[in-house]
Amino acid sequence: MHNYEICCVGHLTLDKVVTPKETVYMSGGASFYFSHAVSKLNSDYILVTGLAESELKAVEILRAKGIKVEVMLCQNSVYFENTYGENQDNRTQRVLAKADPFIIEAMGNIHASYFHVGALLADDFSNEFVEELSKRGKISIDCQGYLREVRGDKVFPVDWADKLEVLKYVDVLKANELEMKVLTGTTDVYKAARLLNSWGVKEVLLTLGSMGSVIYDGQTFTMIPAYQANVVDATGCGDTYMAGYLYKRAKGASMEDAAKFAAAMATIKIEAFGPFTGTEEDVLAAMNSRAAKIPTDEILASLVI
């Protein structure tokens, strides 16, 4: 048995990213962006992914970068089309193919300080899978995949039907402002964070795009700045944020320090197409040199969701 610092579980995808400036085809998925980001940091890390045998080249590319990867073969790989307008905080998605759900047998005997469950769609992981995984380490979830329902090839936002069954096993949960509203039914950041905490989440991370982040540990709200950036491609920013956050938490950093690091890491990623390619030194430099916008009560009250 190997006890890793971080293990990410999630499908690798085929992605088509459409912006007003250009269209780009690439590998993607939460596990793709998360893995690339963590690979630039000093972390004992492993990825457990699922994809079709025809797409195994994507795994070999990750392994060539020094990333440890275990594979669950699926009948199909997930195929996403992500379309952005001028405002990169907004995205329209289509799902052109789906992969098989993960099974606990795919995890072998892997244990970790943190398991990041990178759901792309609501049925990627059963409740039982998350429960069993929670016996091996702390659970981290970015809720976006749990709030996606596929009808035809289009993706619609829906509430997480089994959230109360799953969130009691979750140590870290990230949601953006739109996901927060769907999950909790409120646009009030403070009320939403308290509600999520009451459902069992120990560390609530609410990201507000260019306005920064708010984190809550069940007692204290902490405002996390958004660092100044030249926005190019927002795909994978949330995954990069989570990679930075869990990396620092696994190293013993406080929630606040981890979230500031995560925000700066996501800032560097948003300035280029594809995954994060910087270094830990680049992230620290951004934290020290870039202008920062810290959420205030006035800003939070003005959220239009």
C-alpha cells in the first residue's frame, strides 16, 4: 500500500474549446488540468483515470511528464465541447460522448491524504464509491460535474439529487457562484457556506471569478483575493485552483494560505490556453507582485446570479 499526498480520480476527455478568437482541440477534463498543475509542484501524486482504449496516448503523454497514472478502460471517452463568449466566466457545454462510471475496484490499494473526486457528469461516481473512498483519506470535490445533466448533447444545470448522502463524507468542496445557487437555493454567500457546512462539508470554497473567493471552516469566513490577469482561456481554472489548494493543505498550510496560493495559480493558468505550465516560484511571485481584488460585503451583495 502506498499513501500518496494527493490522488485525483476522474475521466480524461476529448475537448473542443471555442472562444471568440479561435477554436482549439485538446485533451481535457478535471483530471487532466488537475494533474498537469500538480505535476509542476513537489507533490507525491497519482491519477486514477478512465477513458477508451483508443485514447491511451493521452495517458502516455501524462506518464512522459512524470505523472503516475492508473487506468480504468471504458467503452468510450468523454467528449466535451466548451464555448465561451467575451465574458470568460460564462460557458456553454455540449457532451458528445460519455464514459463508464468509476468502480471502487479501479482504485486498487491506493490511499491518500486527499482524494480529489473530479466528476464531469452526475453519474461518474456512485454514492457508495465516495463513501468507500472516504475510508482511505479525506475527500475533495469540485461540485460542477454533479450539477450537470445531459439531455441529448446539451448540458443543463440541475441540483445534486443525492447531495445530502454524499456531502457528509466530503472534507473540501468548491463551488462557483452559479453552482452555489443551484446547490443551496441562495445567492447569499454567507448563508450558502453555512448551509454547506451544516450538510457536513468541513472546508467550503466559494469562487467568484474575477471577484475573488470566500472560504469557510465552520467558524470563520476568510476573503481571498483575485489577482490581476490578462484573460485568455478559463477552461481548467477551477481544477488548477483545487490542485494548488490541496497541494498546500497536504503540506500543512492553513486554509487561507492554501486558497491564496490556489487563486494565484489559477490566475497564471487563465492567461494561456491549455493546462498550467508555471512553477511554484511563479505562483509565489504572482502573489507578491500582482494587484489583488479582495471580496467585500458590498461586492458580495452585488452578485448577479
